[in-house]
Amino acid sequence: MKGDPEQRAIQLGEYIAAHRTTVRAAAAVFGCSKSTVHKDLTQRLRYVNFSLYQQARGVLEENKRERHIRGGMAT
């Protein structure tokens, strides 16, 4: 997904907050890498839209707390 990085960060933040999805799933939907999604959500979004940043950050923290459970379920 090319274009304005700030606009992409807003779109990713809205998607993550609305669907409560993982970074990997958002990257697949938007056609970019996981590192791009993570950088947009943790660095760029903070300065563009702070309230959306807080919502997306909450989802990322929730996913981080649950990742060991998801890994166990996959095996």
C-alpha cells in the first residue's frame, strides 16, 4: 500500500480498533509488511491521531498478552 504514510497509519489504526485484529491480519488486508503496520501504529499514529493511537495500542497490548495462548492452540 503506497501513498501518504500518515493516512495509511490512520486507516490501519481504524481497522485494528474496529476489528480487534492482529498486526499480521491487518498486514494481509492492507498488502504491506508486519513491520510497516507495527511502525505505523506505534510511531506515526501517535503524532497524527492520539486518541486512535490509544485505541490501537490497547488492541496491540491485548494481542501481546494473548500471543502465548494462540501459539499453544496452533500446535
